Amino acid sequence: MQGTTPIFKRSVLALLCMPASALAEQLPTTWQQAPVSVTQGVHGGVGLWQTPTARMAEEGNVSLNYTDNQEYRFWSVSIQLFPWMEATARYTDVRTRLYSDSEGFSGDQSYKDKGLDVKFRLWQESQYLPEMSVGFRDFGGTGLLESEFVNFSKRVGDFDFHLGMGWGYLGAAGNITNPFCEVRDSFCERPGEFSGQGGKIEYKKFFKGSASVFGGVVYQTPWQPLSLKLEYEGNNYSRDFAGELPQDSRWNLGANYQWQDFTFDINYQRGNTFGFGVHYAFNMHTAKQVKIKPAMLPIENADRAQIPANINFNVLTHNLYNNAHFLPKSISVQEDEFIIHGISLAYRDDVELTERIGRAIVRQLPSQIKTIRVVEYAASMPQLEKVIDVDAFVAAASYDVLQPDIRSTYVRQQPDPEALSLVKLTDDRGFYTGIETFWIQSFGNPESFYMYQGGVFLGGGYRFNNQFSVNGTAKLTVLENFDNFNFKVDALESNLPRVRTYVREYVTRSKFTVDNVYGHWQQEIAPSWFAQAYGGYLETMFGGVGTELLYRPVDSNFAVGFDLNYVRQRSYENEFGFFDYKVLTGHVNLYWQPEFLPDTRLTFNIGQFLAKDKGVNVDFAKRFDSGMVVGAYAAITDASAADYGEGSFTKGFYLSIPFDLFSVRPSKGRGRIPWVPIGRDGGQPLNRPVKLIDITEVRSPFVY
């Protein structure tokens, strides 16, 4: 399209640069339409086939995707973090290339590449204006599919029309002049290969070089499960990484069929290539498990004057344990107060837990008792006090008010010293044991794309009192293919101490290993101030001593603390031996739940890491209604990208899932699925065996 007129180019440029706020002010606020059904593209993320669209899935939607189109296979996960933000992680398998030139290193495995995409909605579709999004594909890896794009989408009846402009991989055909080139000459040429060791955001390439217009249409057929997609793409496959791929047409077409939570698609691309895909979707807001739990105890005597003065504590304890899964530690009855200390064992929802506790108590509560004080313990420390107004609670629980609201009948607060002093308590003392499963996995390895290790952690210890204990965990491997490693320490030279890149030696040294053995002291040293100290074999790779202090008020959006540790690297040749490497590591830790980003938490760990590099680790976590948490983190330190090596800096992602979603009975606890694209030695923290932010979670729950 070399004949594009200057007027058209200026119009496109003006449209791309127009502030979203200026257009948003003109959007009708009353216009509505039925939700648009969206499907995933070949690379993951809402799109047509090769190209994205401006559309977004429902907030909380997760799509697990596998697509195949001859030269390429893609495994991807696309997550709708916010209504206006989509993120996609992807592995690309290039069948026409080998993982490496060394058969001894990677055999005949095909080339694998990691990629990350993100897309932001700038404004929603209105009656007259289309939806608009801007996005970045493969922006943090080796740049294999690196692209930037701007999209517009507009629905007309059963047709959803899409038009966009792409740069990089999406704009390789160059069917239109780059409009930004009209503004500055530096946008006319795109820099070549990715810089350094990869893993960095190559922002200097954004919106530079050749550009292409692309687009298409989706037709929703009268048969609801079936939709048809037609696409015009702007890529040029003559210089593709997979080789010179014949492209007889830039039109791609195909069909999507939805069945329950699955979507199946077939497509015909480049005028000569068939492809297919399988997608599974669920929503992290609505994910749930059918529960078998006891019915709420009825309020049998709303007229509390009829309740006998004597409380049957055996019946009360039975009801608390069986109906609320609340284990009482001690109970005290004062003139007009009922005080109970205990441990919550199962219910994640604080309102449901409090209602169940309240119902069990008021069934036997004499009329002179006006207040219930529930002191909840975690990690053998009183963490939270809930003060229940008995009359208000009975009215709400008996549905004697027009809009019953249990949450308004109690307040959450720092445990009152008087409530603590009026109850006689004995310290927790004695032996304890535990067992839990583990599953370690790694993607994209030279020996095999997927490698794993599974087994059980065998834990135990002795608690001397509420403050001091001795703890230990042994690791028993039952199932693995880690023994297929072709090498241990990687051959890359490192200017940093090898604090984590001996990981293969540690995980393969024995089927049975001692993960940690340590002494631990903890205490709330002042209201909302918690302290701990620990010493011993603290984690798989390091042992030593450390301390931590945390300030965390009840139901506060902010917490702050610090930790300081002096540790030595454990030997992978001897279960209880050490290497010579020693380091003082510690951080100031800030935890913030910003009001402008609901259900999110930002964590900043500022200090010195294990390799003696200094900087900050930033963790972003997003919680959904089901209790699932999606997070990402990155450590930026004074270690240069060259010193760090491949990946340029430490980064990772994780999914935290409540066990409650897999159990038919209420339960607490969580499992965490991490994904670290590549791990090296810079920006690596000590894996402390206990963190105060975790054991004080009940005070201001985020991962309830």
C-alpha cells in the first residue's frame, strides 16, 4: 500500500495519539448490549487467528490453550487480571529448529521459546465508538514474536468487526507506512536482535520499523456453540524464525466450537496450512466446590430470658467444634461478657465463621450477657479479637430485622489486654507431626521440555511453650525424572556467587534429604508488633541465624517490617555440611493493599540478597472471589544484566490455590504453583522457614 495518501496517514496518526480521556467524555453512559462471546487466538489471548482483537474476556477468566499449525506449536495461559488488562504466558515450540546444536546437551528436542504478552483496554465500546486496546506481544523474552499493536472492535448484530495496526512480527509485511515515522525518524527503523541476555523489556523497539494493518470479522452463527472467524494478517513469513514459510494468502479463516468449558477450533492459514486448537477456560471469581457442611444452628430461644443461667460447657464445646470447626482453648464468663479463646480450623470466610461461633454460644447464653469476645489464635499467639453485640447478633441471626447483616453485629480489633488477662490459659506444649505432598516442576529444559519431582514433606517438632519450639522437615522423593539431567552446574560463567545455580545438585543428591532443622522463638512484643528469631538449617541451600520484626495492625491495608539473617551455604555433598560462602542478608519489607486497585497487594523487599547484590524485589498479587491469587514478582538489583546472565534479572509468576476448592468439606491451607522462566543467582532471597506476614494473616486477611 505504498500509495497511501498523506491525509490517511495523518488521520491514522491522530487516532492513535488521541487521548482516551477525551473520547471517554463523549461516550454514552446508557448504551448497553449483550456480552460479546470471545475466543482465543493461536498465540493465546483473545483474538482472531494470528492477530489479537480489542476484546477482553470476563474478569477472572483463565484460558489454558494448545494450538498447532505445522511449523509451530503453542502452549499458553491467558488470564484476565482486571476488566481492562489481559496477560498471557506462552511456550513456543518451533518444529523446524533444534533446541541446540549439541546432541549431547539437548538430543533431538525441538527449539523452545518463552514469551509474555499484555493487553490494555483504553476504552469500552459505546453505541457509536468501537472498543480500543493497546498491547505488547513477547515483550520480555528473546523477541521471537515481538510485536506491538493497537486494536479497534465494533459489534453489529451477529458480526464483530476488528481492525488493528501492528509493529514487529505483526507488522512484518509493511503494508502501510508507520505513522510514527512521520513524527520522528527514529521510528522508521526497528533495532535488530534483542540486547544482552534476553528477558529485558526492549522498550526502545516499541512501535518502530515496518507497520501493517490487519483485521477481520467474527460471525456468531444461529447455532450458539459455533462461530466463524475470517482474518487478514499483516505478517510476512519469508523471514520467519521457523524458516521461509510459503504464504499463498494473507487471509486466514476457521471455526470455533464451544462445548461446556472447552473450545475446539480448526483453521486454514496462509492459504496452505491447516491448524487446530484446544482451549479450556474457567473463572477464578466463580470457581467453587460443592460443600458438605452442617446446617447453621438455629436460634431456639430468641427470648433469652428463658435460657437457664447455667451454661453446659460440654454441649457448647461440642457445638463449637462440630458446627464451626472452632477449637476452644479457654472460656470465661464475666458479669455481662462471655470470653472465649480458640483456634479456627476450617472456615475461610470470617463472617460465616463468626456467625457459626455466635449461634453456638447464644443458644446457651443467659440474658445478662450483652457481649461475646472471641479471641482467635494462630501460631500459638492471640491474633484477633471479635467483639459481638449479642442483642444485635440475635436479631440478625433470627431474621428479626428487615435486612439482617451479621457483619454489622461485631467488630474486629486488637485483642484487649483485659480480655486476655481474664482467661486462664496454658501454653501449647508437646510433640507434633505433619505430612504434606510436594510437586516441583520445570518447563523448557534441554533434556526434556517438562521435568518434575514429587513426594512428601515429613514435618515435626517439639513446642516448649507458646514462644519457643524446635522444628524440622525431611523431604522424601517418590516420583521424578530429575535423574535425566545431562549436566549439573550450567556452563555459563558467573560473576556472582553461585547461591542458586547449584540447584540441580541439591535436588538430585538423594531421595531422602533434610530440608530444614531449626529452633524458633516468636512473640507479640507490643500491640501489633510481632518479633521472631530462628537458627539452624533454614532451607535446602542455606543455614544460619536470623530475626524479623513486623508491625501489622488489625484490618490495615499497610504493614511494615524488616528481617536480618547471617547465613552460610549448605553443602550438596554432605547432608549436614557447609561450604565456605557466608553472607549477611536482610530486607525492609513493605506490604500495601492499595484502595485504587481492589483485591491486590504490593510487596516491596528492599535490601541485600544472597549474592550480596542490593536492590528491591517487587511482588504484585491479585486475589479473586474464589480465594485464588495470581502473582508476579521481579527483583531489580545492582547486579548488571551481564553479571546476571541469561534472563537479565530474577522474575517469576505464581498461582496460589486454596485447598478448600478441592475439598467437599471446609478447609484451610493453600497450594502454590510457581513458574520461573529462568532462575540464576542475582536477586535471590533467603527462603526463611517462617514469615511473620504469613502467621499473622488472620489480622488483615488477603489470602483468606
